[in-house]
Amino acid sequence: MKVCFVHIDRFSYFKYWGGMFHFGLASLSAVLKKGGHETSLIHVTGEMDKKTFIESIKNHNPGLVAFTSTTITFPWIAELASWLSEEKLGIPTICGGVHATLNPTDAINREGIDMICRGEGEYPLLELCDSMEAGRDFTKIQNLWIKENGRIIENPVRPLIENLDELPFPDRRVFNYENLYFEKNEGEGSLLVSRGCPYDCSYCCNHALRNIYRGKGKYVRFQSVDYVIKEIKELRQSYPFVKRLLFYDDILFQQKNG
């Protein structure tokens, strides 16, 4: 099955903006590819009108369109989803990301959004694609909210992924990686080797995410040192232009014993 990801990534204050690497999408794509599925990406870094977007979707020819969204970008995502609905292409859609996780009612009730994923999406999305491809019922998949016959099925979230080393390396190839802004201009290779944060900063959403996952496993988790070293080696081998590494972790030094 082919999944087309759609990512809104606009920054008007950069004159030549090539977009930014998205760890969540890269991880989702890697898991789907490992599971035998095909992925592609519409990376929206500037203005996009309805005609261009619809033509792009038709060219990608997916069996599922998967949006990711923060609250800031969600109005654009909602507009793109509504365009798909207006054109009646018959392609199911799903929206994940922080906005769908923390404000699921708003996300699922938008025209053109058929499903949302709350929380970690790797295994729910893989299970969804496996089920859709096999023609099986997918309305009971944990983490997913699904519209069906005028009602919304609200499934609970599953336990957190305990061992991050079981995940494949992020799929940088689904992006035009060499031409992303920081990669091209700074020779940067970005890494994210942990998930979660134990603190309650007022400007951050981690405390709200922890509440959703209360009783669902350890919230703060790290990849092993060996895993991280292997990923760095693979990154440098695949992209020799990378001259520096930037870690995007919330609390990289929380775990000091490796």
C-alpha cells in the first residue's frame, strides 16, 4: 500500500527556504517501508493552491493520505483536507501530530479528515495500512479515532514504545534531504535519540502528553549508545556533506549512564 504524507513547513522569513527535517514523519515512513509499504511526501514549503495540491495527490496516487500537524499549521491542513473532500477523490485521510493528539475533537470533526492518530503513530499506522491492504476491519485499532456512518469511534491509546532501539533509523530519503535548509546551508545532520520530558514548563505540551499516557509505560525513553552510533555512521555514509550533528532532544543529558 502507498501512503502519501503531507507536511506544512512554511517559514516566510527565510529567503530561500528548502524546508526542515521532520523526525516523526521520517520514523513513520521507515516503519511502513520495513513493513512492506510504499511512502512518498508532499513537503509544502511555500504557497500551494488547490489545483496544484490536487494534481500532486493524483500524481502520487496513494491509498492513504497522512497529514501531520501542530496547532499552528492545522488551519492549513484543514484546508487541504477540505479540498480533497470537495474533489471527491475517494482517498481516505488520517491526521496525526500534536494537534490531533491534544485536541482530537477539533481534528476529527473537520471536513475531509476521516481518521486521526493520537500519540505515537508508528505501530497504529502500520496496523492501519496492513488492515486496509488486506481488507480487514480497522475500526478497533488503538490510538485511532475513526469516522464511521455518522459516528466517531474513539479508541484508547496503546502503551508507549518501551524500547526505541526496535525502531528502524528514520527515513531521510522520503525527504529531499540534501536540499533541506539546514542540511544544504549548514552541512547539518539532525538527530533525535530520546522521547519525552519529565518537566512541566508552562510553554510546553509535554505535561499534557504525559497525562494522556499516564499508566501506559515510561514516558521518558532513550535509544542506546550503540544504536545512536550506528545511526550516525549510516547518516555520514549516506550523506557525506554532513559536517556537524545537531541533537533535537528535549533533555539529552537526563540519562548519564548510557
